Amino acid sequence: MFTGFSASGKTSLANGVEHLLFKHNIKTCVLDGDNIRKKINKDLGFTLADREENMRRVGEICHLFNNSGTVVLASFIAPTEKCRQLIKKAVMPYFFMEVFVNTNLETCQKRDPKQLYKKAKAKQIKNFTGITASYEVPKKADITIPESMPHEEAVRSIANQIIQKITFPYQ
């Protein structure tokens, strides 16, 4: 599970990790907020209750993929510890890894590729994490990717830890 602010680089990292895992013949699936909310969770908004339900459903989807032997790279803001725990609870806890993409809010706002921060500041988007809704920084992320870490290095580090975990389970 990749967590962090919008535009922090979560999905870019997940896609990079997927590419490396594919080279090792590991089945993967990338799920992110955009592709899940367009169809499966299009009935949900961004209130805290809706976000929790979004994560509960994502957790169940991850569980189904995991049961087929697929590594799921889930990229979601998941702004609260409870949201992240809903996914962890749905999958086998040993195979859950929390990756905190620690990009500061100012950098994310400067990137803003979808103009979401701009819209949130103009009050066109309600409950937007970092503007009108809070984000709880993970207390015990398995991996923290600092903003200063080069993308390729971060991808390799995350992929190597996943490979280690699935190659030598329960150590």
C-alpha cells in the first residue's frame, strides 16, 4: 500500500515497482484512487465515512487478487490510520506492506498535475486532503520514501523488499 498526499508520487512508484516485479515473473496489479473511483467506487464521495468504505472495498479487492497469487500495488491517499488498517485487515497481514511516500504538501501543490489543489483552494472540491481535510502521517510505515530519494532508487528498494518478503515468507 502506497500512501501519501495527492501528487506525492505514489502511483509513479507503484508503476515502477510493477515493471521491476514483472521482470522477475511476479504477477502484479496496480490499483489507484483514480481507476477505482471511476467505476467500482463511483458512488462514494470524500467524507471520512466514504473514504473508509472506499478503503474497505479496496481491501477486499486486494484480498481477491492476493488469493490468485497476484501482488497488488495499491496507491491511495488513505488519509487516516483507520483507512490503512482496513486494507491491512482484509489481506493477510504478513503480506501487507505500508509505503509512505513522504513528499511535503508544498511540493505536491506545486506539481498538481490534475489541478486538484487549485480546485480545492477555490472550494470546487470538498474534503480534499491537505487543504480542507487532514492527513495522519503513518506512525509505523514499513518503508518511508523521502522526497529527496531518486525515483529509480526508491523503486528498486521497494521492489527488493517485496521480492524478499514473497521469496522467504514468515522469516
